Amino acid sequence: MFGYRIEENFDLAKEQRRDRLWWVIVCGFCLLFVIYIIHPFSSAIFQGYFLTSMCYGDSFYVQRREFLGKLWLWKAILATMPLHLLLLIGIVWLDWAFPNVFPKIIVCGPILFVTFGVEAVLFDSIVDRFSPSEGPQPVDASLV
């Protein structure tokens, strides 16, 4: 439109879901901040909310929204939970082990983004293991 080229695999619905996900994340942070002002709590809550909403929101809502009613996707979601929990425990442990370094936003921000990237790649491989095959499998004539 108007002489601008769009990306080859551009998906408007996916971009709209990504925008809605950012609104949920920002509104959730604002709500957590208001609750934090009323009653202070650990920074691990902020970190856990950010990582969980980014990983599950992007991997399953943005990328695979059309499959949310399928049983294989819910099996994949359940299979990713132990990995996600392990990573959250690791981040909380870093926060506990290095109290003067890790809570600083300049340190924990990049760590959360790198963790999100690694977790997204791992989630994609887990989902690929649970997803049904694309087409019919070839039949070996010697087995028939």
C-alpha cells in the first residue's frame, strides 16, 4: 500500500495479538506496581510475571492461537511448565545468591530477555514434538 513493501510472511492477526499481549503485560505491571506501593513484596514477583506472560503469551497466544482448542497443544503447555518453573527458580536463586547485583534493573532486565529468548526456542521444540504431523506419512512397501 502506498508503495511500501510488506514482509513476506506478514500476518496482521498475529501482529494484533502481539499488540494485545503488550497491553496485558503493561497493565499487569501497572497493577503490580500499585499493589507494591500499598504492600511491598519481592522483586521476584515482577520478574516471574514478566517472564511467564512473555513466554506463554508469545508462544501460545500470539503464535498458536488457532490451536488453543486442540488437546496436543494443551499437552505441550503442560510439558513446558516444569522447564518454566525451573527457570523461575533459577532467577529467584540468583536474586537470593547475589542480592547486591541481581535486583538492579540493568542486570535483571537483560537476563530476563535472554531467558525469554532461550525459553521461546525450547518451547517451540517442545510444541513441535507434540504437534501432529503435517501430512500423510509415507508407507514402506516392504512392511506391507
